[in-house]
Amino acid sequence: MKNSLYIVIIGCGRLGSLLANQLSRVGHSVVVIDTDESTFDDLSPDFSGFRVVGEATRMAVLKEAKLKNADVLFAATHEDNVNLMVAQVARKVFNVQHVLARVFDPRREQVYDQLGIETICPTSVAAEMFLLAVASDRAARGDA
Amino acid sequence: MKNSLYIVIIGCGRLGSLLANQLSRVGHSVVVIDTDESTFDDLSPDFSGFRVVGEATRMAVLKEAKLKNADVLFAATHEDNVNLMVAQVARKVFNVQHVLARVFDPRREQVYDQLGIETICPTSVAAEMFLLAVASDRAARGDA
């Protein structure tokens, strides 16, 4: 890779820590923000990024993470509202080019879309995978 | 569709209710089990399946849902342990042919695999989608 990206990840839960570890491993500069310092225990020993403890909904915390330098922001906390708010601030105030947010409630995806925020909804994805499995089950029985 | 399937869904949260509504709509026979009756409010008015209130880890509840007649079981509660236990019981005791479980912790996927249970891990899927987005971002900048 020629250039590494500067990536800010909000939320160091299962998804956030998984992403932080993988992105750091391949050479990106990663900053992880979480309100709970103990979540950083899930970062691998070779994680070379920065950890910021604090509420990502507070400007001071986002500034500490140098959000204005970020190429990518991932909002991956467990709260859809927090993800939506931080994603919007990243877009509008810090002009981050690529903003992605996890959203658990599939009904909120449209709202995010209208605000220009890319979303990933694990609920919808899991549902599609389950439905595909049923379809293949039916096909295997020759009922399709 | 020639034949409809008999499908038992454990957990009527966002994923469970989404699946129940969609599968019922296309003509499958669906039974949803949840400990909390209020979760059934998320079932659509045209949901034509059955609702069972109770702990899916109790045999009596699974019998009430006629699990032995099921073609497919989806374990979609918010607790990995519950999903794993019910999925195993469905396979070993009720001989359900197709058993799928949601698992949030990616580290548990291997355990499920070894027990012959198909899993869907929303965390892993979301992580892959986020990573793909970063890769496409890098490609678009001509850095790839």
C-alpha cells in the first residue's frame, strides 16, 4: 500500500475492536474512541494506534482524536442515536470524506441515507443471510 | 412455491420479527418464541403464524412450538449462549434438519461449526463490509 489512511473508530466493542485491530495490522493510522477504558483490553498487543477515552458526542473528544485529519470515520457504538449524531458531525463540521455508521434498526437506514451517511445494518444483513439459507434449503428439497 | 416450510424462530427482536414477517408473507408456517410478549408487537398485522411466550431453553416450550415438525430453526435471541443451547437441542433432540444461529461473538463461530450448527455473525459481516468500504476508498484515491 502506498499511503495509509487516518481512520477514527467510535466504539471499541466487538465490531470496533475487530476493525481497529485489522486496520492497524495492515498499516493504517487508527484512533479508537470509547467512554469505557476497559474496552481497550480487546485491542491486540500489536495495535499501534491511539486510544481516546470519552464521549464521542463531545466536540473536545473529537478534536482530541484529530477528526479533521481523518480520511474515514466509523461510528460503531451500540447506540444508533450516537452513531447518527457523530456521523453527522464528522460530515458537516469536520468535513470527513468517508463516513460510515452501524445502524441496528433497519427502519433508520433511510434517514441516514438522506443525510448522506453510508450505513451498515447488521440486522438486515443477517436477515438476508438467513433468508438465503431457507431458499437454498427449499431448492435442495426440489420444492423451489 | 409448491410446499411451505415449517419454521421456528427463537427471539422476536429486530432480527426475529423481520424474519417472521417476511417468511410468513411468502407463505411459510412460522412459529415465534419469545420470553417477552410485548416483542410480538413488532409482528406485522398480516403475520399468520403462531406466537409462543416462554423460555426457549425449556423443553415444554419447544414442544409447544412443535419443534419436532420444524424444517428450519433460527436461534436469533440476543444471547449467544441461549442461541447455542437451543440450536443444539433442536439438532440432537428434535432432529431438525436445518439449524441456524446468530452469534455475536466472532470467536464462538468455530465452536458452533464443530457442533454442526450453521452460524451467522453480524459482527464479522459488518466488519467485512466496513473493510471493503475502506478498500474501495483507497482504490478510488488511486492508492491501491
